[in-house]
Amino acid sequence: MPKIPQCDRCLLYSHNPYLVCAVHPDGVDGDKCLDFREDLNAEPVELWQPEGASYYNGELILQPRQRWTAEQQLELLDWHPMFTGKCPQCGAEYERDYTARVHWDCPDCGWMDDSV
Ligand SMILES: [Zn+2]
């Protein structure tokens, strides 16, 4: 990703691993950007993360919310489609790339996920 040093403290920087910014999605040539807007509140580089997920070894991993106890998280492993790949109500299998999902509502039986 052809990000330049300025990007980290630029208001327009998207903080998204797949996009440099909204103005120059693919980055700019050289090491200066005409559209640079200094962000005085800029924080250290951080990967953009959807809620309930985090980066682990460069891969986006969905996680149960932190407020859950370790015990509750273990229970989740047994039934939640995030881990089993199946609808807990009708057993329908989610698509193969199910680990990338954020919403788990079942298209077959209408089961709604309100757990995460
Ligand atoms: Zn279902």
C-alpha cells in the first residue's frame, strides 16, 4: 500500500488496510500529498476494525464482546454459528467463508442473532 508518512497524521487518512484515503484510495505518487490535512488529534497508527472483530497476525478475527465471561465464551463455541458454521435453530450451514460474517441471521429459518 503506497501510503506516505504524512498519511498517519492526515484528517483524510482512512485508517483502513485496503484504502489509503477517500481522496486517493490508491495512494499518491512521491512523498507529498496535495490534499494533506493535518489532524492535530492524530493517534498512533491503528488498523481499522469493525466492531466485535480484531486483527490477529494480520487477519481479521471476529470476537465475542469483551464483557462476556470466559465461561460464556466457551459456551458460545458449542452453538454459535460464528464457531460452528451452522444455524443453532434449523442447522442450516452458513457459507464456507462464514468466519468473515458480521451478522448471523439465518436466511433459512429466520433465526436472529442477538448474542453478539
Ligand atoms: Zn436457521
